[in-house]
Amino acid sequence: MTDSGGEPAERSRESPFEGVGRLVGIATEVVAPATLITALLFYFGDRRIYWYFDYFGVSSTVLEFSNRDYFMRSVDGLYLPAGVVGVLGLALMWGFVALPRSVRAGAGSAWLALLAAGAGLLLVLNGISDLFWDTWLNRGLTVAPASIIVGVLLLWYAIYQRRQRLSGAGSARRSEAAAVAEWAVIFLVVGLSLFWAVDNYAAAVGRERAAIFASRLGSAPRVVVYSDKQIDLDPNGTTEIHCPAGDLAYPYRYVGLVLILKAGSNYALVPASWTEDTGTAVVLSADATDALRLEFLMPGAASMADRC
């Protein structure tokens, strides 16, 4: 016998998150969380580095980055997406709890569920369309993957409302395997979309950081490259000074450069007058020369480089 609030009847309804716990347990048995996090940090660090140096026309594959370099630089492209995902996740969970009891029990209006289904389908199609053509609807940073994520969640809400209404008509409950399979597909689609969004964001962060660095080249410390032999370094804005005296350890000096980054034994440099349209970047390898020395000085500071 039910009470006036219909409590037993509501308990007989299917939980909206049925099967999630089992799916999480299976996932942690297959892939260790620490391994997954490490792989993601490495990947997004690589994407951030790749697009940073792509801005200067340098392929990051010629540089020797360590695992530590990838992990440290992945934070720049991950902390904002991770924060956004965390906030949205809490908002969805708390928002669902805050919904009226009748809505959570599947007693929401049919037109609302139909509207959610229609909007969700359109959003998913809009996100997928980005794979085939570019439109003003799918253009923009992370717009396409975000459309898929929101669309899938709206479709899940519509299906949940429909399922709850049918459960009162004596329909059989889903098996645990069916619930796990459904959440597995949802997690796969949402997870891949999140991966797509963070990949786009990491690439944008890499290029943005590179653009900021390039805009400050005029005030960046200058680098004087000392070499024991001529290295044919002749990008625009760089001057070669040759001191033929036989007792000098470094008879060749190259001035007017700015160091972007040192990775392993490689130095990535650009002229202080570098521009995105006409600039030339240089990668020097200390292993390729018998002797190489770098001297740093602030713009306008005197240097011994031009004195033989």
C-alpha cells in the first residue's frame, strides 16, 4: 500500500544513473587512472608544444623535449578545460537534484522532453557537420565538440523522461548489462568530444603564447652565439662577425638573436626583428659543433661580441 506521497511507487522507478557505478568499476579494472592521466598530460603537452613552435615555422619534432617538458606544458592547456568540466559536472549533478521531484521522477511535460530531443539532435548534427564542412554554426573554438556534448546530454534527458513515463505502464526494467552499455556509449561520445575540445584549446593556447612571445621580442634579452667555426647562420636581422685571430676560441659571433627555448642540446632562436610574415627561425644543435657558447644581454647593453 502506498502513502499519500507515492514514495514506494517512486522507488520502483529506474535511477537515472543506473549502471554508472558498474561502468566505472569496469573502466578502472581495464585502465589504471594514473596511467590514463599520464597519457593525457603527455598528449596535450605535445599538442601545446607543437603549435607553439609551428607559429615560428619550426617543427617541434626536431627538438629534444623530455617527458618533464611535456608534462609541465600540458598544464597550460589543461587547467582551464579541467576547471570548466568540473564546474559543469557539479552544475549538472546539483541541478538535477534541485529539479522538482515530479520532473526527476519522469513526470515532466511531454513537450519539454520533445523540445530537448529536437534541440539535442540538431546540436549533435551541427557538431558532426564540422567534420565535413565549415559553417558559421560550427565555426569557433570548441564549438563543434561542445555542440555534441550538450546535444547528447539533452537526448539523454529526453530518453530518460520517456523511459520513466513508460515505466509506470508495467514495462520491464532494463537489465544491468543494458544500462552499462548505454552509459558506455554516452561516456565514449562525450569523452571523445571532450578530447576534441581540449585538443583544439591546447592548440589555441600554444599559438596564443607564441604570439605573445613574438610581440615582446623587442624587449627580450638578446643572444650572442659564439662558435668555433662558421655555421652559415644568416636569417634577416642577424649579423655575423668574424674575428680571424688564431688564438680566439670563438672566432665567429652572431648577434641580433633571441632564444625561444632550449630543448636537450638544441637551441631554437629567432632574430629580434622576426615577424610572422617574413621571419626565419633557426635551430642550433650543440652536438653539431665542436664548440658553442651563448651570451645573453638586455637590449641596448654593450657586448664584447663586436670586438675582435
